[in-house]
Amino acid sequence: MARIVGGIGASHSPTIGFAKDTDKAADPAWAPIFAGFEEIKRWVKAQDIDVLFMIYNDHISSFFFDHYSAFALGVDDSYLPADEGGGPRDVPPLKGHAALARHIAAALVADEFDMSFFQAKPLDHGCFSPLSMIAGGKEGWSGSIVPLQVGVLQFPIPNAKRCYKLGKSLRKAVESFPDDGLKVAVMATGGLSHQVHGERCGFNNEDWDEKFLDLLENDPEALADIRLADYAEQGGLEGAEVIMWLIMRGALSDKVTRVHRTTYLPSMTNIATVIYEDLRGRPSPQEVEAYRRHMTHELAGVEKLEGTYPFTLERSHKAFRVNDFLHRLIFPEHRKRFLEDPEALFEDFALTEQERDLIRGRKWIEMIRYGVSFFVIEKMAAVVGQSNPEIYAAFRGEDLATFQKSRKVAMQYSVAGGDKAKELGKR
Ligand SMILES: [Fe+2]
């Protein structure tokens, strides 16, 4: 079983990454920022932490308002820094612990959190600012991360209590991950008090920040009961992102040992760093087993259904590149290039030889077995002029006439629109 060793809290202001990139450590105005993060760096190294569960919010870099979700868990095995307008920071990519991420995903959904999942998305300063401060040298953080992006910038957003409860489930998730000796620390980022928009821009409240840190350590349930509007009033609207720290606190024991705490308000944001060590014992093997059964309850036995391939996070990750390639057929330019010069397009998207062969050969059932989603296959079928029933027949190893005889009515249809649909309708 994996183990939560402790929790870290740290601001994630872009100031922090900027300080690192511009070597401000010796500048007295900036030095306290480095001193705070140095403590975290030392603790992470001393505790030999393998995985940092990084709780952060994206600042409309990789997550936009066209589809904004509350709790987005990263399930990838590598993360690049995002370009936030002036080019990405010159920092190495972060390794993702995809297996732990998938386990946590299953656990949180089983505990009725409606998660979303992301891959192939770069992470912005919310995650990279604090991490680059604790990473050693040019090679970056040597362990791996599981990122949780919390959508706190477009209301309605989850409240503090919801975050706290998610932390409680996160603990059970980590403790039931079957990797003995894996050491995990939960790192919450954001805050403390600040507001960066509107006439109230520049608002801070250091008294509230100290009170927040007292309560976080000793009475987190009191913080879980505070409304978002009250967080905004006390610590600024953007400062209300500190509700993310409740996820970290919820994942720790009721009582914790504080090993570090600092705040420093040089400009716009009160920059905090805290470390808590966990005090609770480990769950019994029976408790872990019961939780694993609860996690797998919904899908247990589904593997026995013949000819059925549930589209799991594992399949999605394995076949992401080819699914992405085929999904892009919704864009006219990609469609055109696919029809005119597919080999050049395969090259541009670095598809493997196996993936190219599946597409060239219209090997529909092999595509399903490989991990291609049916719903991009039907897009490709529409592009190459095949109907959905032709695909269904191919899946079953039948000719179209035989397949149609198995239906009440023989119908031809496709997801194609416009002229393509009209063409198919005449067949
Ligand atoms: Fe933020």
C-alpha cells in the first residue's frame, strides 16, 4: 500500500517561477520566497517522496471556458509547461505517475465525485511555479506527480466542504494503491490573500491569512464550513482559491505535526509555505480490501462480456495519439489532408506503423481491439464514405447484407452531414 507522508501548502503566484528563472535568490526583496521553498525542498528530499499529488488551478492557459470542469485529474505520464503568452518556461517536463492517477480516478468516482480527466495538456504556473522551486537544478523534480486541476475561476465552483471531502477520499485512494513503499505527499497550491482584478485589485489581508493557517492546522472543519463569498471578502476573490488547501488537509490525519510555516507579502500575493506531517496509522489489510472492492464494484465482471471493450483510462492513454488523429477529422483542413495525402499526415502526427496500418487497411475491429474509440471510427467512416452499418458488419465479420438481415429494418446511415449525407441517402 502506498502511504501519505504529509501535506505541503504553497502559493503558486507566477512571481515565484519568475524569481527562479531570473535568479533573484540573492536579492533581499526576493530572498524570503526562496527561503520558504528551500524548507519544502529539504523536507521532500529528507522524506524521500516519490509522488507529489499536485492540487492547483489552471489560469485559463490549458483549460478554457469552452468546457470548464470542477475537478480535472491528470492521467498522463508526462507534463510540459504551458505557454501562457510569452512562450513556455525553460523547465524540464514533469513525470506523471499514470498508474496511481488511474487508481485515484477510480476511487474518487466510486466515492461519487464526478471527475473529469485530462492528458496531453501542458500545466501552467499554478503547478510549475512551486514545483520548479523545489526541483533540483536543470533536471527538475526527480519524482513524479499526479496533478489535480480545480476549476475555481468560473462560478459556480465547488465549495470548501466539497474540497475537504474530496481530500478524505483521496487518502483512501492512495492508501489502497498496491505499491508498498510508495511515498506520497499531497501538495496544495494557491493563495494566500490576493485579488488581481477590478477596483479591489491589490487587496490583501494578512490577519486573515494567519487565521486561515491556524485553522487549517487545528480546525479544518471550521474552514470547510466557510462560504465562498466569505472567503472572497476575507482574502480577495482570487485568494478564495485557498479552498484547494482543504483537499490537502482532508487527506491528512485530524491531528498533524507542523514542521514549517512562513508567509511573505512583497507585492500582490501573500506567499505562504507550510509543511505538515501525517500522524494517523495505516489502515488494516481488511479495510484496504473492502475499499478496493467498493472501487471496482461497478465494473467487476465486465471483462467477461465477449466482444466488449470498455474504453478505460488505460486504453484511452495507450491509444491517445491515434484517437486524437481521427478526432481531428471534425476539422475540414485535417479531413482534406487525410483524403489527399494520408501518409504525410501520419508522419506529422508521428503515428506508429501499427496505427498507420490500421487506418490504411480500414481494419475496423482491429482498431477497436487496439483502443480506438468507436466514436472516432464512425467519423473516419463518414470521411471515407462508409456507412455505420458497414462498420457494424465489419466488426461482426459479416457482409452488409447478412448484418442487415439481423436488424428489424435495413437502414443505411452515418454521422456525415451535408452532401456526404445526401450521397449516402441515395445508396
Ligand atoms: Fe491561482
